[in-house]
Amino acid sequence: MQVTMIVNGERVTRDVEGRLLLVHFLRDHLALTGTHWGCDTSNCGACAVWLDGEPVKSCTVLAAMAAGHEVRTVEGLEQLGELDPIQRGFMHCHGLQCGFCTPGMLMTTRALLDSNPNPSEQEIREAISGQICRCTGYASIVRSVQWAAAEESGTRTSTVDPASVRSEPRSRERTADRP
Ligand code: FES
Ligand code: FES
């Protein structure tokens, strides 16, 4: 079957099997490998993209279901050669280590800041609660989102400095304090 959709602002049309998942459509048919495929069971969130502006796990969506809709992937975050503030936040606050979860985290937290420009730590943790990071312990991801929120509101230097945000004890980060 033929599917047509808008991906990162570009209209794309491909012949695909009806059973093809959106994550594989993006990676294998469009070479947009920034969207990661981690579990295939809807648990890890590494495959998160936007569908009509809402984060979705692209391993739970058929490419055919996305036909006629707008998809945005991590490749579409940067604009005119400028990294999005959420990308810069992850860079400044070390919000990634291996980077496998990062594309999904970026798409989810970008959507969070679009709807809630000044989220609390709890709101950030709730927003990413469907995503697994095996490396960071989440504290640096929370700091990254706070950095981006402060950057976008113009209050970064006066309110949120990465070095001043309290980190949870590592033992809690890795277990009970997971989102
Ligand atoms: S690959 Fe989609 S949730 Fe893990
Ligand atoms: S940075 Fe490695 S899984 Fe999150």
C-alpha cells in the first residue's frame, strides 16, 4: 500500500506493507535513524516521536495509521542550524550518557515545555515516566529540562543553574526515585 505523510515538514510517499510500524518506516524507509527502536513492547519510550504534535511511541503506531498526518522526529528539532533549547539543555546538563533513550526523551520533554513552560520537578518526572533511561539516574535529565525551561523564559542565569540544582542520592536515583 502507498502511504503519504508530512515528516519534519516534508511530504513523503512510500510503498509499504500494511503491517509496517511507524518506527521502522522512519528508520528503514526514510533513514531517520535518530528515532531508536529499543523494546518493541511499548515499554522503553526510545521510539517516541510526535504525531500531529503529540508524543507517541512509534512502535505502537502503524505507518498506515500515520498516513495523512504530521510526524516530527528528533531530526526535526533543530531549526535553521540552531539546536532547540531542550537539546542544548541536555548538552549543558549532561542529560545523556549512552544516548539511546535521548531522542525519545527530547521529543517528550519538548512537548512538555510547549504545553507547560515552567514544569515542576514532579511534572517533568511524570512526563518522562513512560521512558526508561538505564544510564543517567534521571536527575540530570530533570536538570536538563529545567535548564531549557529557564533558558526559554529568560531566567536561566538567575533561577536555574545546573550546578545549583540538588541531585538525588545515587542510590535513590537508580531505584525508588525512578519516574
Ligand atoms: S521501542 Fe517503542 S517503546 Fe520501546
Ligand atoms: S543515556 Fe543511556 S539509556 Fe539514557
